[in-house]
Amino acid sequence: MQYSKEIENMCPIRQGACHGPAPIPEEGKWVEVKQISDVSGLTHGVGGCAPQQGACKLTLNVKDGIIEEALVETLGCSGMTHSAAMAAEILPGKTLLEALNTDLVCDAINVAMRELFLQIVYGRTQTAFSLGGLPIGAGLEDLGKGLRSQVGTMYGTNLKGARYLEMAEGYITRIALDEEDQIIGYEFVHLGKMMAAIKKGVDAAQALKDASGTYGRFAEGVKYIDPREE
């Protein structure tokens, strides 16, 4: 290490304030983080790309500084889905610091990684006060049965009004309208359940029927429309 002449000519003064870093909450413990391996926790973060065309929700489960589980969910950009596939292969097994400085292909995923890093190293994880944290596999619980992301897709125009396309319940097949043409309910198909049934050998038409349901006052509608066609 090189020192300037000015530093070399200074007399040494002992450092008094040397009490280490402030402890942060991690999986039910207070930890003085001095290196990446001291960090654990599960949390979520969201990032967007520069043109704001798409977004990524990233979930990481970190144990002793190593990413043991990663859930990458993207929205709004077709290319981003392929980037997510690559990120899902890249992230597990890396340290937090490696992941922060690794090209995760998509700008939105990189931004999400940055936001998660800040949460985790400052003790703001969702498991900060949960003793032992959450087991590997907890990230899948965000997806529910059928392992599909929770997606809401709605579209509307001033001229023709709103169209519900997808809710947490599933893919919207019909919208119910009252006598004033206001939305009072909808019919949906839970695609995860339908595909699971088809894979088990259930007839496609029967699987569609079994995975369908309604919400709101759907049965009271005076008119039913397909939001993608009408």
C-alpha cells in the first residue's frame, strides 16, 4: 500500500470509536454483518428497465450469504421472459455480492437484484424476525396451486370502457353486465388447475369445466361478453 508524503509525516493517533457495525435482524437473530457469509434472509423486490417497458419481481432465499432459491417473475416484455430463464440458472449458488455484479441479462432483473441487495444487507427482509427463516422452497408459495404467477391484466378505453382479462383467480372468459352495462361479475378459468387435470388424463372439455368459476354477481348479469372479442 502506498502512502503520500503528507500521511507518512503525520503522527499516529489511536482509533477510539471501534465498536463494529450495528447489528441487523436476520432470521430471528441480531447479527453484526462483517462479510457476505454473515447474511441470511428471504425477501422480494421489484425492478423496471430503462424504457419502462417491463418489470421484474424477484424473490431470493439467502442462507449464509449464498442464494439458495430464486423466483424470477416478469411482466410486459417478451424478451424479458427469456432473460428470466437465464437468471434462474445464474442466481442459485452465487453469493449476494457475485449476483449484484453479475449481468442478469435484463435491466429490470438487474434493478430488482439491486433492490433486494439493499433490503437484505440492511436487515429489511421478510424473515428478519422469523427464527430460522424460511425453508428452501418457500418461494414457490407465492405462486399457489398450479405454480402460476399472480397476474392482473386489465384494459380500458374512454370510448368502450373496461375489459377484465386476467385476475388472481385465472383467465377471464366472460364478463357479466347489468341493465346499465356496468360490470357486476366475471367468469374465469384457473389455467394451472386445468392443465394439471389434463396432464392426469382428464378430457380437456371436462378439465375446462372443472377449473371454471365465477366471481361477483355473475349469475345476475343481463348480458355476457367475451372481453377479448366484444
